[in-house]
Amino acid sequence: MGNRVTRGCRFRRRIGHIAAASLAASVIGAPVAKAESCKQIAGISAAVDRFIDKVYALQLSGRGTLPVTDALFGFQHIDAKSLGELDQRQPIEVTRQDQEDGTFVNRGPAPMTLTGKFAQSETFFAIPAMIRGNYVSTPDSLTLTYDPAHAVKVGQSFLGMKFSHTINHTVITRHSLAYFFDENSSDEPDRCYVLVNSAEIAANDPPRDANPDIRDR
């Protein structure tokens, strides 16, 4: 558990620098440096804040539950079949183990595939009948580390075939999301996002050519 806490703290410092760079770039109108490779995602900051706050409150109280949908921030356009299967799952159970650490578990009648959009991309989550793992909760962050036998897989479809990765752990802050896949227990995420508002994304978008007849080469 100590190693997981240390990794989470180191990554939170690194992701904070990325968030700061993104914000500074949007203010001065300069593009974010290529080395800061996190994508921007808008419209989910409030939901992320609520999730962090709820888990931290449960951590302080010792245990409790929260709806499965609270953990689906940023996931949109969920199909009707997936919504019906979500309704059959129990709430997420959160149990404190130490000052910042605890366990989480979620159970359903059967494995399911949740289909929708995340960060404007068609995405699916393969959810086992039981999800289980450990967490590290602070007032401003949450790290979720999955039990490999009970982990969620995330992926996309290409030419009718599904490609996915098992989520090793996720680092959630009020400014960023980071996903670590498969055997990745390093400080470098496989995928990360900086939380911004729509105006910040517009400020960093490259200007469109005024002449529609000119094509990019």
C-alpha cells in the first residue's frame, strides 16, 4: 500500500504541472507543449469534484455506498441496454482500511459491456460481475487500484473488432484524469486528460482556414 500511495503522490505532482501548463497556454494563447501529452476534456469537472468529495466523506465516516453512475463521469450517450444492466448492479461499497486507504467493491448479477462515448470517442467498458480494488483518498484526489481478477477493461471497436486494455489503476484529481493499463505500475500513464472548460478548448484549437478550397497537405 505504501508504494501505491507514493506513486499516487508523485503522479499528482506531475499531473498538476501538466494542468498548470495547459491553463497557462490557454491564457496566453500559446499551444501546449507536445511533451505535455494529456488531452483536454470539458464538461466533467463538477462530476469529478462530486465523486472525489463523496469518496472522501465515506473515508472519513469509515464506510458507506454510492451509486455506480457516480463513477461514470465523462461517459455519455450510454445505450439503453447498458443502462438497464447498470440498474441491476448494487451500489459501490467503500470501506476504510487506514488513514487514506480503503477498499471498494461493486457487484452485479453478471458481466456486462457498457457502451457510449468518452472524450468524444466511441468507447466501451467490459465490467465483470464483481469489481474490486483498493483506493487512496485525499481531499483533492482519488487513486483507484484494481484487483487484477476483478478489474474493468476499457477499449474501442475497429472494423467490427473490439480492442481493450485492463485498467491497472486510475489517478483522479480536480484537474486531471490518468489511466494506467495492464501491467503499468509506473508514474507514466497510458492515457491522461486535463479537465478544462469549453472556452479553454476553443482557445487552444488551431484556427480554421478562411478559404474552404485550400486543403491540408
